[in-house]
Amino acid sequence: MAARRDTLDWPLIGLANPGRSMLTVDGEEHRRLRTLVAQALTARRVERLRAGIEALTGDARPAGRAPVR
């Protein structure tokens, strides 16, 4: 039996109802989530993650595009 579109077990429910996130809330809740993300993604931490991200993405960058530094 196929999942109905109005139920949470529909495989594409995330597109129709993305839930609560920093992108879908406003005001104090948005500020709270943005602060958490900012604490987790400092410039130093992102730089430490760079090699792993580049290894995972490999040659996914479009041809002719210079690396971002």
C-alpha cells in the first residue's frame, strides 16, 4: 500500500513540510538557532573540516571553477 501524501511516512514529506529549523522560524527562536550554528561553525572549525569536506566532495566542483579559499 502506497504512503499517502498527508502522512508523515510519505518519503517526500520533508519537501512539503520542512519542520522547524533556522530557515522556517522567526524572532527569538531563529536567533537561538542561529547562535548555536554560529558557535559550531567558527572560522577555525570550518578550516579544520576543510580537508575532510574536500575529500568527500572530490571533483564535484564545476569545471573551470577555482577552489574557494
